[in-house]
Amino acid sequence: MKELALKYGCNPNQKPSRIFMTEGDLPLEVLNGRPGYINFLDALNSWQLVRELKAATGLASAASFKHVSPAGAAVGLPLDDTLRKIYFVDDIEGELSPIASAYARARGADRMSSYGDFVALSDTCDAMTANLLKREVSDGVIAPDYTPEALEILRAKRKGTYNVIRIDPSYVPEPIERKQVFGITFEQGRNEIRLDDPSLFENIPTQCKTFTEAARRDLMIALITLKYTQSNSVCYVKDGQAIGIGAGQQSRIHCTRLAGNKADIWWLRQHPKVMSLPFVPGIRRADRDNTIDVYISDDHDDVLADGIWQQFFTERPEVLTREEKKAWVSQLRGVALGSDAFFPFGDNIERAHKSGVEFIAQAGGSVRDDHVIATCDKYGIAMAFTGVRLFHH
């Protein structure tokens, strides 16, 4: 099949709409549903991300995409009991399969942003992963294949309209890519930079020069994630998963703050007070996620005020105070941080340090590199200048 007609483009008034190949057939097949224009943008960008993660780490990988930027990305490392609980997969008996673990991590790290996402899987979707997908609000999934049982589960989702795409994992696109803006065609070579190259981490200008193997893996995950994130962008990673992604901000410090706040929320969800919240039986998953998000924030009275908390809890929880939150976040350690270009000021490092960042990979080349290096040295942070920019638009 050379082309596929779509319902409409980015918006309902943008017709006609299609995806097509000028030469050869489309390297994908729609197994269920009717994906739209944005669905395919998310599907194809997220597929590239997980394909690169799998190639770089050798681990099953997954991504959660929303409007052409990742909300989460992860590799399939086992989940401990805490992560199983905060990702709401603790009801699954036995250990999750590698691809199910990758999906649980990618979806669970930032559940607010992942709501209504498009999912990419590097490996064949098994029944366990399909059952996790089944209970989340999601627009669709792309994978190299599906087991018969998984496909049956997914075809029944959303009253039979769930979008399921199978992509040919051997497909290699042309080396030149093109896009049109205002009737003018832009052309450039594809961004084929290899981010699993060990030499990327050889230029270490900071006093601390030690990168653990886990840190190198996490920095690769951060950089690969940034390659498919709308610029400007910053990504915090810990234990094989993105825990905070700041995308599409005009200011890089705003990216750093946005992603850092998400990383803090990920860590705060592991606070004993949050993990023991007494939710009313049968609360909707989306309501539970939003309630946790508000409870952690400074607007906690919006879910704890008299006459309101009864909608969510069987008893009124204690407030998680600002002092308790600050003390808990101060325990976060070993976080890796990637940037899609250089950090122009030390305030990015100051903010990153507050969220447990100990390892950084950034392009370097700013006139203020000396200030950024000095700020890293102040906090004992190891930083590599990769010389690589990863702008994505």
C-alpha cells in the first residue's frame, strides 16, 4: 500500500489528509482503528525513539508520546515494590515481562502528561503489556508485532476503535528528509547521530570525572529521548527511565525547572504519606492521578477541604507540608540530566542539583561554559561536553 487516507489533518478543517510514499510501499500496517494525522506523527517519532533505545542499551524499550514529544521513555528493567505500587501495576501477579516493565515505567513516571498518549514498543507486544494498555486512556500503540492474544485484547479496547499499528522493523528511511512550511520545501540530512558512542562522554571538564555504568546508560537514554523532543528540551533520567521531560520552551532554564518539577513529583509520589493515601473504593484512575498531583502541590486544599476530601478519600489525609516535601526531595540522588544543546548559565545547574542530579551531558560551546563548570564543581557534579546538538522541530 503506497498511501493511506486520514480523517483530517492536525485539525478537522484541514482536509484532505493522507500519509504516502513516493517510492515503494508504506512500511506499516494498521491492524485496528483509524489513526489520524497527529497519531501518526506520534507513532513514527516514538517508534524511532524506542528503536534507538533498544539498539543502544540492548533492553526492551517503550515510549509514551503526546503531541509530538515524549511524556515518558524507559527501558525494561525490573520494578521494585515501590515502583510497582506508584505505577499501579502491583496487582499483576509475578514479574512483568521486559516489554511490560518498559511500558509501565514509560507510562507511569509522568501519568498526568501520559493521559491519552500514543505508545511505542521496541519488541513484540505480549498479552501482559496489552492488558496494561487496556486499562489506560490511550490513543494507540505501534510495535513491530503483536502476539495473537495481545492483538485480541487491544482490538476490544475503546469499543473496538483503539489504534493498533504494526511497523516493519527492517525499514530504513531515505537519508534526506523534507517538509513543507508555507508552500516552501525544507530539505536536510536525517539526524543519524549515534548516541551510544562512548566518545561522547570523554570530554569531562569538571573536577568530578566519574560516570558509573548506570549513569552512562541513563545519559544515553536522556540524549536519545531529547533527539525526539520538541526543542528547547531537557530530560532527567534515573534507573533507566525518564522522570522529568521539559519540552518546547523558549527558555532553557524554564525547561530545566519544568523537567525538575516533574522529577520532584515522581519522587514525592514515593513518600509514605502519598503511598498510603486512603482512596475511596472504585475511584477512576484519572481522578486518582489528578488527586495525587494536587495533594503533592501547594494547592492541596483543593482536595483536602471539608466537603471535598470525601469525594476522594475514606478519611481526610494529613497535609504533606512544604518542609516534609523539601526534606524528601533532598534525598533524591543519582539522577542523570541531558540537554539538547548547551547550558548558557549556571542557574540550570543550580536547579538540577535540587532534584538530585549528579551526572550531566550537554553540548558545551557556550561563552559561559566556565561558569557552568564552576557551578558543577560546587556541587560535585560530573559533566560531559558531548559537542552534539539535538534540536528537533
